[in-house]
Amino acid sequence: MPGLTGETTASRKLGGYDLYHKVLGSPKYVVAPMVDQSELAWRILARRYGAQLVYTPMINAKMFYLNQGKKGYRDKFFDIPHGEEGGPSDRPLIVQFCANDSDQLLASAKAVEEHCDAVDLNLGCPQEIARSGHYGAFLMDDWDLVYKLVNTLHQNLNVPVTAKFRVFPTVEKTVEYARMLERAGAQILTCHGRLREQRGQNTGLADWDKIRAVKAAVSVPVFANGNILYHSDIARCLAATGADAVMSAEGQLYNPALFARAGPGEKAWDVGLHVPHADLAIEYLKIVQGLKTKTSLSAVKGHLFKLMRPALSRETDLRDRLSRIRGPETVERYLEVAEEMKGRMDRDAKEAEGRPVEELIIVEPTTGLKILPHWLVQPYFRPSTTSAQTESVLQGETIFLLVLCTLN
């Protein structure tokens, strides 16, 4: 591990609330790090619609480190040569790594530190690949290793280290873990209020009480992650947790305008902005086309299916066309589908003109949450099939357990 002489790197850089205010600009609306989904093109779109801080997708530090000699390999994860990732229009930016080896993590973080405002350690990924690779939420049982990973970056990077983690079954252990991360040098903590076991069909609700306990226990900024479906949920989350900001993963993927408020004169679907999804799909694809940085086609397709989900079950021919697109000019062919979808959605919206909002909103019977017209972006939720749909309380309303397949 590189040694430091004289004044340490940790003592020279801004941290805590100085980092939050002076470097990051006091963000309230944060887009989560998401594998293959928070790439540059999506970050650009997110910032257009109110996101104030964005994370990169999770990068595997081991693979990044071991393949450093392969030409172009690292560029797939963070494209430095083209100068767009981490450039002036891609800031503030936090780069996230998963790791279980402090030397590999430090070497990988050093490669990107000049192109970001902080480096985040993923301590929250609950997927089986994280179990087999021994990273993410599967480091929660090895506090000595977690401390070493965070502290190594804190002592040796020229930018601050932050950490994103999941909660434990008890408030006490969750708070103790958060305090350990702070002692190790984490300058911002993102608390995802779900247990490691809460994923897939067992996702359920995030525990805002545990996030509030973490916020009260540490002196660094805390971001709250979990249960944000609509813009109106943001204020409730901040009030309930006391957090400095709200981070969204799945909610923002289905509605990239989640952080934007509806303007005067716009139809009152919600206090937040709900843009026609085909318009957003077209806007996103044009961003992809305009970049020198290559966007993964799997990321592009994933975004299109999430954005246009409210209508794809109706417009099955477009869904099938979207599924079958392969080969050259893939993005151009995606754009053709999105433009055809826009024509159909504009037609449906025009047919509904003059009808009151109340007639166009459907209340989902098991959750009590509202479903907007199919031409608008909106959250995706479905009742849990486990525990006989046990009732829970969220945001002051009684609803059933939701399944929101958060990626991180």
C-alpha cells in the first residue's frame, strides 16, 4: 500500500459537510449507482430532470485492477479517453466500486480519482453474484475488512470516500455499523433501509426508522434510500428520516423525472412531473447517439423497457419488435420504435382530452397507490406473493408490501 509522508491525504481534502456543501453543492436529489443502468447517457438525462448528484454503475475493483493491461477494457466501465465521463457536464459525480481487497480497490480508485468528486464503496448489493464474489452486502459480517477497505481509500485517495450499505435486523447493530464506517473515514453514508435478505420477491419495504437512527448517530451527511415512488414521497422521507438527501434507484429508472416538480399549468397527476414516456425514450436515445462514449446496448434496451413499460403490455407488436432488435444500427431501430410509440401515445392522450384527472387515474386495489394513464412515466410496483401479503405502513398510508427490485 502506498505510504504517505508529512501531511496525509486524508487531512488535506474536504470531507463531511464541507464535501456535501462546497464540492457537491448540497444535493437533495441523488440517483443511485445501478449496474448497467446509471451510465453516462442516463446521468445526462437524469440531470435534465432534477437530479443533483449521480453515481456511476458499480465497478468491480478486482476486474478493473486485473485487466488494466487490456486495451479498452477499463473504458467499458469508465471511459476516460473520450473525456465525457467525469467531464464538466458529468459533475458532481461519485464513482462506485465493489471490492474485498484493499490494494485492488485503491489501485482501481486511483485510476479514476481525477475524474470524480468522491469514490463510493458498495456495501449493499444483495445479489447472488455478490455472495459468490464476496462483496457488497456480503461483507456485512466482516467488519475488520470493511473498515480496512474504507480506511485505505480515506488515507490514500485525493478525493473522499463514501459508503452505501444496508441495515441489520436491529437498530442497535445498524447504528454501530454506521459509526464504524464513519470512524473508518466514510464522509457520506447512504443507508438503504432494507435487510440483505430483502431482494426479489422478498424485497418489501425499506425501514425509514433505521435510517433516522443512523442519521442521529453520525456526524457526516446521510442519504436515505428506499420507498420513493412519487415526488411527494421525497418530502415525507426527508421528514421521517432527517436525512440530508434522498437517493432513488428503481423509482428513478421508471421515471427519470422523479425529482422534478410539476410546473404551473401542467396537468395535476401528482406534485411531481410525469412526462410522456415515449418522449423521454426518444430524448434518451438521442443523447446516446450524440455521445462519443459508447453506451452498452444492454443498458439502452433495459432503459427502454422500463421507460415505456406502462404501454408495452398494450402495444405488444412494439414490445416484440423491441425485443428482437439486434445487429447494426440498433439504436436507430430503437428510435424508430420509440417514435412509433410516441405517435400512438399522443393519439391516446388526445382522445382523453377534456376528461377530469380523477377519471384517468386508477387506484391499484392491493396497494392503494395510483396508476396514471398508460402514456405517462410512472413507478412500477406489484404486490408481494410472500407472507400472504402482510400489511405494512408507509408514508402515512396503509398499503401492502411492495416488491421493488432494487439493484444495489
